[in-house]
Amino acid sequence: MQIDHVDINTLGILWFSDKRLTEFPDHYVELDYLFDGAISVRREQQKERHQEQQNNKELFVTRAFARDFFLNYIHVNTDVNTDVDIVDEVKKFAEILYRYVQKNNQESEDFKIGLVHSLSLSELSQKKYFSDEVIRKINQELKENFPKFNLQIFC
């Protein structure tokens, strides 16, 4: 992931990974930098607790560009036949972001949500989760429900 994808219009990043935070998934370093080391702190907490059942989802918040900046990490277990609904996960994250926008009276601004994934997927699964059709469907859902949000693939 290139940090320069993040700009003043980026309100949050949705990060899908098939590795736990304790396993240093791809893009860990860049995202940890953007979130002021909060991912490393959470990782160490998980290691200290020897959590066998780590959370499949983690929400991080930091400050960037004079406002809150969000990261939603989602662990996808590709070893079992789990079916993560990417569209649904984006909508859930957009709802969190929209509540923040409403609370802070920023509804007149346009925002982007970055999508980062570090999944080891077959070509078929890659198309299932991140095809142009899926991305169009996500942006259509956002346009209908959250017209000021636009999804951009960061990597």
C-alpha cells in the first residue's frame, strides 16, 4: 500500500487480511505508521494475553487532517470456506463513518473509503471478492445510502 493514496478526503480504510495482527499481515507497517502505532499496541496486548480466539474485527481510530481517521481490520480465514460479504462489510463500516460525519456536521463534504486487502486468494476468489462488478456494486450501495462516500482500492 502506498501511503500517498491517503489524503485529506480519506475518512477511513477497510483492511481485509488472511493473517492475524500477531502474524504481521501485508501492509501492517504502513497502516501502523498511519495509525500512530496503535496496531502494534493492540498486537502486543493480544500476544501478552495469549489469546487463542483473537478478534476477527478490530476498529482503530487516530487523528489525521484535523479529524478522526478510521481503520477497520477484518480477518478472513481462507483455510475454511468462510464467505465474507465484502459489500456488507463496506456498508457496516460506512455506517460507522456516516455517524461520525453527522455528529461532526461534515455532511456537505465528499469522502473516500480506502480498501486494502492482503488475502492469498485464488484467481476465482479474487474475482468473487474484488472484481470490477463487486466494486461497482459497492459504490452503487454507497451512492444510494451514503452519497458523499466513494470506495477506492488502495491495494
